[in-house]
Amino acid sequence: MPESRDDDDNDLLAGPVPAPDDEPSAAERAHAKAFAELVDKTLAGRTPPAMNTDDRALLEVATVIRAASGNVELAQPRRRVLIEDALRQAVGTRALGTSGTMNTMVTAIRGTNFRRWAPWSVAGASMLVAAAAVVLWLRAPHRASPAPIAAAPQLPENERMRPADALVGPIAREQAGDAASRIDAIFADRLDGYRELRFGRAP
Amino acid sequence: MKHVACLLVVAVAACNACNSPSPSEHAPPPRVTQTAEPSDAIDQKLMVALSQAKNLTHKARIYTSDGDAASAIAAVREILALHFPANSPEAEDVRNDARAMLARLLVGQGNLDEAMNVIAEGLAQSQRESFFVANLYTVKGEILEARATALDTDPANKAHVVELRHAAIEAYDESNKIDKKLQDQLTESR
């Protein structure tokens, strides 16, 4: 049991500081032994008893040094609680059951499986949709192409537009500027053809 | 699941697009009773254009006989602005004949440069050889002769005069060559 401030051991802190080479006194040895036991028990996980402020400060320093060394292992219940908290933050509270670690683990595995099959499901759905589109396209009734209009019948030459060379013939030099007579001839000839085409050929 | 839902929406839209009629299907179907019209048939548009050209050449002739060369030239220029059917060979023939008439009128006015431009324009726009193209070469020769005659008064222009007369001969030769070629073709076809 640690002593209170009223014990004799506390006089060590309140008394004069001994020289560095002085032999430790019996009181000092007893105080050191008691404090060592206190540290051991605290690091083992026991709740420390009430103690004076100086001892508590020393105990905290010892705890920090111990934790900083990296060899501290949390107790199993504490580890479980910490893992559950971390998983709850990662996957959300909705996915977590109330019964503890197994549900947490199962939920995490489910999430992993979903991520694994989601791309395959998308690819499969795409293939199904493509196949359905092809089937619909093949089954759609193809509209019959309209019947081609019959080729235009070949008209007699006098009913067609055509060069006027055959009608006019070579143009003599003295007639080079006489366009009026040639255009008259062209007009008369084409008018005959137009009348035949428009009003019917003579029997 | 979000991706799957989006995919399904897109697929449904694509199927609807496949089944919906194309814009061309909205057009009324062609009439079964529609008769074929030969594209080279003499039509009203050609007859109207030919009629206008005929009247304009007669107007020009009357103006010329009255000594009103300017009005005659204006009347012939109107022929060049007439609208013929796009595929009618008569259009090129009539225009070339009008150009030959116009160039002769311009030569009579002493406007040799403009007359030569009219001829050059007709030769450039012609798509085929014809008696009307040959006639353009004939008028071209006449223009070149007229130039040579105008320059022959000055002995300093002798070389240029000789050159113009040779060019006139070449134009007449070209005209004769086309005439002969077409005449042979016509003879063979008869």
C-alpha cells in the first residue's frame, strides 16, 4: 500500500536532498520498492490505488515510457471494442449488428463480395441488353422497299431537248449574225415536239 | 446498383429509338400511279425561254434596221439572261447564237474589245462542240480581221497586223474544223 503524505517515506521528498554518492537509507529503499510494485501492478492492468500527487506523476511518466516502447498489448475486450468502433466508422452503423465481432466481420466480407461481383453483373446486364436489342432489330418487320417507278419511256427524238446542230447545220459566214432566223427555226421545231408530247401524236 | 440502373435506362431508350420510325418513314409513300417523266422531254419552261429568245432577236433586228444599235444590243443581252431548263442543250446553242449576234453588233459599233470578250466568254462556257461554237470562231476571226484593218493604216503596226491576221486565219480554221467534224457525225448518223 502506498503511504500517504503523513507517512515517514514522504519525508524523503520534503527533506534535504542527499548527496549523489550517499548510501540509500532504509526508508528510501522501502519507498522505491513500494513504488516499483505500484508501477508493476498498474502496467499489468490493475487500477492504481489512491496516492499522492508526486507518486501519481511518477506513475504517469512510467506509463508513458512503457507505452512509447511499443511493447504494450491491449487486453482482448479493449481490442474488440476498438475494432468495432473502427468498423462502425468504416461501414456504417446500419450494417452492424448488435451482437459483436462476428456480425462486423460478416458485414465486411459481404462488402468485399459486392465489390467483386458488381463489375461482372454490369457486364452481364450489358450483354443481355445488347442481345435483346439485336433480337428486337431482327424481329422488327422490315418495310418493303417501295416498288421502283418504271423507267421513263424513251421519247421520240423530236419530243426531247437536244442540240440544234442537226436542225441548223453549218452556219455560213454571211449568216453569222442572223441569230433570229435560226432561233425561229429552233422554236418552231421544238414547238412541234412539245405539241406532240402535250396533246398526243398524230395517228 | 446505380450503374446498372443507368445502363437499363440507356438500353430502354435505345430500344425505343430502334423501334421508332425514321424521319424518312414519316414521308408519304410514293404514289403507285405516279408516271415517269423523262428528264429530257421538251417542257413548257424550254418553250417559254425559246419564245422569249425568238422575240428578243426580232426586236434586235428591228432596232438594227432602225439604226438603233444600242437598243439592239440591249435586246440581245436580255437573251443571255433568260432562264432555260438546266439540262437543255438548246440553252447553250441559243446563247452562243445570241453572243455571235451581239459581237457583230458591237463590231459595228467599233467596240472590238468588248466584242472579243463576248466571244471569249461564249467559248469558255461551251460544254460541247457545235455549229454555234463554230460560228463563234467565225465571228472571232471577223473581229481579229477588223482589228488588223484598223491598225493597218499605220505602217509601224505591220508586225502586229500580220499577227492578228494569222490569228484570224486560225479562228476560221477552227470554225471549219468543227463544222466538218459535226457534219461528218451527222452524215454518219443518218
